[in-house]
Amino acid sequence: MHTVNSNDNGYRDPDRPVEFRLFSLRFQVLFAGHTESTLTKFHSRELLTAALTIVPTNGIIFQGHCATCFDWKYPTELKDDSSAKVPKAQPSKAPKAQTLKAQTWKAPKAQTWEALRAGDLVDVVAPGWACKAELIEPARQLLQSWGLRVRIPEGLLEPWTFFANSDEKRGRFLHQALHARDSKAVWCLRAASGTHRVLPLIFSRAKPKRPPKLVIGFSDITALHAALIRHWAWPSLHGPMLDRLAQHNLSLDIVEKLRSVVFGESFELKFDGLKPQNLKARRASLIRGSILGGNLTVFENLIGTRYMPKTQGRILFFEDVGERGYRLDRSFVHLAQAGLFVGVRAIVIGQLTGGDEPVEPGEIGNEKGKKNLVDVAVQNLAEMVKIPVFRGLPVGHGELQWPLPLGTEAVIEANYARGDLAAHATLRVRTGGKRGRQGTKSVCGGAEGTDLASSASPQSHG
């Protein structure tokens, strides 16, 4: 990194130092009339030559230190004398490398949202794409059939380029819904894309002075879920969008389970049938942590932003749709190289829908005449990381859109018999609701839950 001190005209002040970093050395350049010959005793002649090509001047003196060898002691005053001597280097111990102790990091204690009651008000928002206008009324009627009041702001859908509305209006509607004192939940109408564009309008302002509010959505809403955890420590619900519910193309079991979670009747959810994908997963007996994640592509795009939560101590969950194997593999490698798997307790893969490869003429595909490399990408992930990887969570873009709380207590339990090829694990997740606790223990204490896999298709088991 080369930083030049200059005025507005780009002129470098000869009396001010220029700092830049070269390899492991950090230099300070002073334009003080010194010649290169005064630097013959510097740490590395080759590095000095390279540095001279970066700062094109004839009279310079370098001051700096090498982290692996010496600390240089600088004179307080520099004489404009070509015979100036470089001070002798004093040996010092190299700083000890700092290592991340992943298992000692503890995520902040998650809050819980307030379960809904009959008569509560729900705000409907569309932070991403628009849905068909004719789906709004069926969505309203569904929530009203549950005994809820529904508020849909006027002008919610005014299509603007790709999105349901302009960034300013989508952000304003979402901000009002999150901060409204009279509503108890925020339900997203549709996602697809665009939520990330309004996050600065939400999280550059003060946090609402109220307990966490239930926020429901998935897919592109992954960005909102992550930002809520990062900035407000709010748990949220990875669940079906209102436009999907309005079309009545989800099973009655899923819709009823969603309703029971929203109203706090289900204190925990139990997902059976998770299949271990690597040796770490087969050796794990009990894994604790809160769940973080959602759509893989959206989650990956949060890297480098201030909306990415800490992943240490968490159970990461990923699902996606329409992504071919090589793209999934690229996303997994990117997350690993960005350090987001450091300190993670486990990775759970949900539905990876679609992603078929193009089949060339004469090439053999599967029983449907298609080729799919999604399984290869998951196996590459399992072999790449040194943490347990499981697959088979019935959550995603497919027909199985079971609700999944994010940011609440969760535990993966596994009891494998030696040589058992049908071994599986169970994920138990506590819902965010505060009501309905009578006679129910915490998910981490081995409470009885609802076995969602029993009503799921065999495909949900991986």
C-alpha cells in the first residue's frame, strides 16, 4: 500500500513523510537530501531498490522496521548531510502470532420475538420484487382467517426497474413497519432481489426502542435476517412469503406449522433425518449454537459489508435454487477463503433446487435425461472444511418450505452406531415465541418437539 502526502494539487510536501508498506516492511520516506549511499546497511538491498522505483526521487532516506528482524531507532532530527549514518539496528523479539480461539467465542445472547395473538396487527412489506397485484387480497384474507389484522401501505407496489418500488419508498415502508409501535410482525410479500439495496436506509438509523418484532421471509430476505442479527440482535423466521401462501401451493401441514410458530404454540421445531456428509459429522454427538444463514448466494454477497454477522459459534444453514454445481462450489470456497467458516459449529444444507447441467448430444444423464452436479459441490464442501457438515433439511425454495427460526437456540443431536449406513442426526430449534411454555423444556434440554420429517417427502432427507 502506497500513501502519498500531498496538497490538493497533487504536490508532495518534501518535509512530510510518505508511508507505504512493502512485503513485511513498513517504511517512512523523508525527502531530506540524503543519498542512496547512506542506506547500504539497510535490511535488504533488493527491497530498497524496489522501493526506490516506487518513490522516484534522488534524495531520500528510509526509516522503518522489519517485523521479523529489527526495530529501527530513528533520530529525532535529521541533518541535511550526505554522510549521515543509519543508526544501528537493535534486535527485538518478533511479535507472537495471534490465533483465533474459535471455541471460546460466545455469540451474544439472542432475544426472542413476541408471539402473536388474535387481533394483533401485521405489517406487509415488499423490500424486493413485486408480486402480482391480484395476490395481495388472498394474502390479506389468509392472515385475517388466522384472526390477525393486516396493514398494507398504499402505493406498496409501484414497479420501478426490477423492484416493487423505488429504493427510497421500499426502505421507508420497511423502516416504518419495523419501528411501528402498534404492529407485532412484519411479513414480506415477495423477495427475489433488491433487499440489500435498502439496508443502509434501515440500519444507519437508531434501533427501535421496543422488544424484537417477528420478521418473516426467506430467499432475498436473507440479507435482512442477517442484518437484524448483526445490528439489533433480533431473531427472525425463515419462512414462506405471503405471495406463496396466497397461491395455496404449500401443503396444509406446512401452513399449519407456520401458524403454530407465529402464535407461539410450537415452542420448538424438530427436524429429523439429517445425513452426515463427513467424518466430523459422524463423530459429533451434540452440537449447540444458533442458526444463521439462508439463501447461499445472498449470504455470500454480504461478505465485505457491515451487514454480515459474526459466524463463530453458530450453525450455518444454506439453501439455494437454480445454481449449478460449479457455482455452488465457488460460493462455498469463497466463504471458506473469507474466513467465515472459522469457529463455526456445523453447516447444515437445506434444499438445493434445480441446478441441472446442460447435457450434450450423446451424453448420458440421469433417469430424467438430465445431469446434476449439486451433490459434487456439497461433497467438495464436506471434504474442504474441518467442521461437521449435514444435509437433508427440508427448508428452501422447493415444495417443502418448513419455517426455520434464525438466531435462536439450536442443537444437533446424533447417536451413530458403528457401521450404520443409515445414520442420521436431528436438529432441534427453539422458536422465538415467548408464549406457550407451559410444560415445555428448552430445546437444548431435550424437550419433546414436533417431528417435521415425518410429514416430509423422502427427498427432504437428502
